[in-house]
Amino acid sequence: MPAAVHQLFFSGQFSIMHSCKLLTANIVLFGIRIGAQQAFYCTMIRNYIKIALRNLRNNKVYSLINIVGLTIGLTCAMLILLYVKDEVSFDRFHKKGASIYRVVFRSESNGEVRGGSSTGLLEGPRFSQNVAGIKSYVRVQDGRVNLKNGPDVVSQDLLFVDPSFFSVFSFDVIDGDPKSCLKEPHSVVLTKDEAKKRFGTTNAVGKMLMLEEQGKFVPYQVTAITENCPENSTIQYRMLLPMREKPGDLLNTENWFSAFLNTFVVLDDKADPRAVIAQMQRFYEKDAGETFRMLSARYGNKNRNLSTYSLQPMLDIHMSTTLSAQNGLQHASNPIYAYILSGIALFVLLIANINFVNLTVARSVRRAKEIGIRKAVGSDRKQLIIQFLGESFILCTIAFSLAVLLAFVVLPVFNELANKKLSLSYLLDAKLVASYIVLYLLAGLLAGFYPAMVLSGYKPVETLYSRFTLKGKGILQKSLVVLQFTLASFLIIATFTVYFQFEYLTKADLGFDDSNLVVVNKDNMTHEEAAAFKNELLTSHDIQSVAPKNGGYWGTGAKLPNDSSIMFAWETIDESYLQTLKLPIVKGRNFSADFPGDSAQSILINETFAKEAGWKDPIGKSVFFNYRDRTYQVIGVVKDYHFRALNEKIRPQVFTMANYNPYGTFYIKIRPNTAASSLSFIERKFRQFFPLTPYSYVFMDELNRNRYESEARWKKIIFFGAILTIFISCIGLFGLSVLAAEKRTKEIGIRKVLGASVQNIATVLSIEFVKLVMIALLIAMPLAWFAGKKWLDNYPYRITFGWTIFGYAALLVTLIAIFTVSFQAVKAALANPVKSLRSE
């Protein structure tokens, strides 16, 4: 090898080896540097955690207040997220849910427009046969049946449905054929819980149930067993029977105008609902027009137009405010409930975060030197922000963990308040878990961001040389306290409003005497059966009077002499009904046995009927009933009374003694303080007269109170919301009072040295906060007045929304605020002035 080449080769080899050594060294140094940085950051994070935990431990009271506030706020938010998730999930388990619609209508009569969801037998089959885009239909009607369970007879709620029920709705059939299980007229479908209850097993297909049918018990064969209905379903059942139709019902066009069930249709995936609705209306006008004109001429409905049909998406039914889940559908809700609960949760969580900010800034006076030292030894603002945000997230992590546990504990109470059956398994839902993580991050950022920015901005020279002041830092804290007490005052006013309205609804004079009045039901009683049972009951000295009436609430229309029509509630009673309820006659007379024709040709009307008919002297006026085409004469006018709940206006009402209408209910007036003996006697006689009918009773005053379960529930919910907000607001006010006392430590010492009393100093420190509360009340009152008035407008009979409610609320909020502030103010006033003067 030539010398030049040899030299070049070895020099190149040396260069490569040298480069490799340098590269290896750089890699090692880089690794060491990365490792050192990682170690540094791990040490820094570990130190941050240590310092955060030390601060939490050294400030136990403040830490406890923050943790409790955030825990309560996060728990409320979690529970409300559960509630909202359940609300929006209703009926979404149906595979065809997006294509299922309920047939609804809108009608106009005498200038009054109303909408409804009750349809008759014809809408389903005729629309599906004659309207393009409708693939199938199913009708759903609620009912009740008596069944034999061994020697006993019990009543059972059920639904009558078409055979297509399981092809439309996605209820799981675990045994039996879903396509054919409802085709035979004497078939019955049970849920698995109902099957276990009746037969002790879910293997019940082929077994027999004895159901009452026209006064006789007839065998029905179990043809299928289904899973229990999901809680988030508007269709709830334990037993299904095939839809009952008489021969010729589907051919009678008058059945267009008989509404008593729900009709659901399934649209083709490519169908335009608006085009389908237009076709429905055209077919209806063509098919029912002639019959409508004939009925209008017969019953005097000259000012009424044909109804307008439409389609309501099934997924909208649960929270609809105009066409709600009723007439056999259940769990009707209102989006306002979700808004109210979400608002309360937001209030509580916001107030808890405000408290964190207030208390952290209040404690910053004590941490000022710590911050100065950190900055002096080289910490930059970014590191301090990370430090304080880290403390915030540690505290929020503790609060979040406790909130999850608390949510598990209080969920049963929340279910009772919200009338829900929310399951703990809901907490494992992926979307809900993601929502909770977002909630956790937001809570940590909201609670820690502002204090981190404020505390990290302190100047080291001022803090280390005791020149540090908090001037200009109190405006935001005061504004936040005003916000807190605005929210708290709003909820307290709302609590008083709901409370007084509930008291009014449950204690208002209904116009009749409901005390000691026992209600017993027995369907389809003849007048002879009712008379015999009544006479037997009156043999007891403890029973003052007995009055039979028709079961439930009936309604119909009538034609007046001027060819106008009127709709009214229709009661079939006997001559003792008005006496039993202590209803006065304002004109004319009551029914009487001295007038045998009363049962065939006489009626009583209420005052509202007379007003709507335009009669100043109704006695002797004739009324042509649509039902059975009969004409009656008015013999008396009954004073108006609230026969329905007070959230409905008194409607026109008519009383008859028509023999062709069966009785279904007994009103039994018992003597005071004889409930035990009277109820025992009534039950014994009932079982003697009606051995095949289940016996149950309820007191009329209890029945009236139960009409306002929704108001009672919301009274509790808003009350608890007000308690939580005022509690957490007081914590915030306490934090601000601590801040003020620490800012004015030297001033307090000077005042004491100059002779100021404890009372004077406490007043000086408290008056500022009382002003903040007054500002909050001034802001909250108009907001609460507007919201309260809108809510009360839903009730035709309501309290007067006057200054009494605002006065009570203002007094309560002010007293709570003064009590909260005075504690810290008195403590500061009692401090040794020598220590106060040395503190700065």
C-alpha cells in the first residue's frame, strides 16, 4: 500500500473513531442532562405536593371550609348530570325510535284552540292503509282488570295494545314469540317480575290467569314473558292484553270523534314527516268530513272546525310541555325541572369556587413572605402559578373523591326528591365519566386560576420588608360576595314563594267539606246494588251519610237552545251527594225522591255552566245531551266548588241521576274520631256485598293533598338548594371578613387604644358586609319577582305575590349575614391591641 494511501486510511479511521467517541459522549451527556431534568422536575413536583399538603395541614379550618364547599358543589353537579342524562335518554333504547311518531291533533271550537294526543280506533288502521310513508302502527290504551290470585281477587293495571306492539317497540321478549303473542283475544303477556309474582317463576308461558270479563272470570293464556320495562321509558307495563274491538268498530266513521287511546305510527326512513302530515289531513277531511257535518248539525257544534292532525316524535314526548306523556303513558316531565336543578347545581358549584378564591386571597397576607423568599431565591412567576394551581388541584382532587362518595350516599334521597330511580351504575357511563373529568378540571381551574395569578404577582421587596398591602384587591372579592348572596337570596325568595303557594293549594277552601270523608271504589255498580250497599252502611251509628257517584271523571258535550254547544264534566249522583259534600244550592232545588222523574229528565248545573251558557235564570232551561241523544231540564244550580286540582280552572259541571249510567265510587261520611271502627265496618260490608272485587279506600283530604305531589317535591328541592347556597355563601362571607380583619389589624389596635368599645369595632367591621348583602338583595328581588310571577302564572288560583315574601327573605338573609360576620368581627375586636400594633 502506498504511504500516502496508508496515511489517509489511518487518518480517516482515527477521525471516524474520534467522531464516534464524541457522539457517544454527547449521547451520554444528553441522557444525563435529561435524567437530571427529570429528577429535577420530579423533585420540584414532589416539593410542590409537600408544600401544598403542609399548607393544607397548617390551615385546617380554611382547608376544611374549601373542601366542604367544593365537595358539596361537585356532588350537586354530579347528581344533576345524572338527572339530565336520564331525562335526555328517555325512549332512546327503541331501535326504531327516530322513526316512531305519536298521532296528535289540534282543534278549534268557539274561538278556543286546544291540542291533544288522545285518538280513537280509526286513526291507526286508516292512516296506515291510505297514507304513503306510514309503514305500521300500534295503539296503546291503559286499563285495569280484576284477576283471581288463588282465593283472592286483586286489581292490576295493564295496557291494551295491537299485535304489532313488539315489532314497533324494542321491549325484550325473553320467552315466547313476539310476532304472534298478542294475536289471540285471550292471550296475555307479562313482565318477568309480574310472572314471578303470579306464578313464582319466569317459566310461565302456557300457564293460565283468570281475568274478569263482563262480570265473569275467564281464563287467559300467558303467551310471552318480557324483561321489565326500562325506567327511562314512557311506556310502562306489567301486563299486556290484545286491543279490544267490537265488530264493525273500524267501519263506523263516527269513531273518528271518539278519543281515548294513543296511536303510534312508524314512518319509512325516506319519508318526509311534513308530507305525511299533509296526506293525513287530506285523507281525514275526505273520510270524516260528511260525518263531521252531520254530527255538528245534530249537537250544535256550528262554531267548531275539523281537527288538524300532526305527528309528534316519540323522543320528544317525555319532556313535552304541550303534548305530554298521559292517557296511559307515564313519567311526563318538563324541561323546566332540568333547568331549575341545573341552575341550583351551578349556583352551588359557582359559590363554592368563589369561596376558594376569597379564602385563598384572604390567607395570602400570611403567605406573602413565603412568596417573597421564593422569588428572591430565583422562582419565577410561572413556577409560582404552577405551585398554586397544583395546590388548587390537590384540594379539588380531595373534594372530587369525597363528592363521588357523597353522591353514592345521597343518591337514594335525591331519587326521592326528584321522583326518579337513578341507578349507581349510571356513574360508569362513558359520557358521564368524561363529563365528570371535565367538571373536575373546570373546578380546579376556576378555583385556582385567579388566586395563582394574584399571589404570584406579589413583589418580593414589599413582602420581605413588610410593605405589602392588599389595596385594590378587595373589589373583586366584594363583587363575588354580592354575587353569592344574590344567588342565595334568589333561592330563598323562591323557597318562600313555593312554600306559601303549596300551603295555599293544600289549605284553600275547596267549596266542599272533605274532612272525615272516605272514598271507596267499585266499578260498574247498578243503581240497585249501590242503594242496597248504601242502606247497609247507614245502619252503623258511626256513618253519617253515603253518596254514590260515577267512577273517575266523565266529560261530554251538549247542545243549548240557541244551537251553541258546551263541554262539561258530568257526574252521575243520587239525592244525598250534595248533602254529603255540603254543597249549597244557589238556585232551584236538589234531586228528590218526591220527584220520580228526576232520574230521567232533570239535571243540576254549577254556576260556571250557567255563566258560559249566558243564563241569568237557568231554572227550566233545556239541555240536549250528545250522549244518548237525550234532553234534560235544569232544576237547580250548585255553587261552584273545586272538584279538580287548584291548578285547573273550575269547568262547567252537570249532575244527573241517569239510571243508564253505572256508579263507580262511594263517598262515605264518618263521625270524627271513629276511623278505626268505621273502616273496619265498611270493609266487612264491602266484602260481603262484593266478594269478587278488591277492596281499598282513601280519605278525601289525603287524595286532595296528593294532587300537589309535584309542588311538595319542588318545595323540598328548592329548600335544600337554598340551604346549601346560603351555607356556602356564609363561608365566603366569613373568608372576606377574615381578609378585612387582617387588612385592618393596626387600625383595630389604634381604635382600641383610643377607647373604642368592642361593639363599636364590631359594628365598623360588619357594616361594610351588611351593605354588600343589601346590594345583593336589591339585585335579587326584581329577578326573583319576575321568575316567581312567571311560575305563579301557571296556577289559576294562587297567592298574592306581595312584599311579605320579600320582607321575610330580606330579614332572614340579613340576620344570617350579620351572624356570620359578627363572629369574626368580635374576635378581631377582642384581640390584644399591643399584638395588633406589632403585627405590621
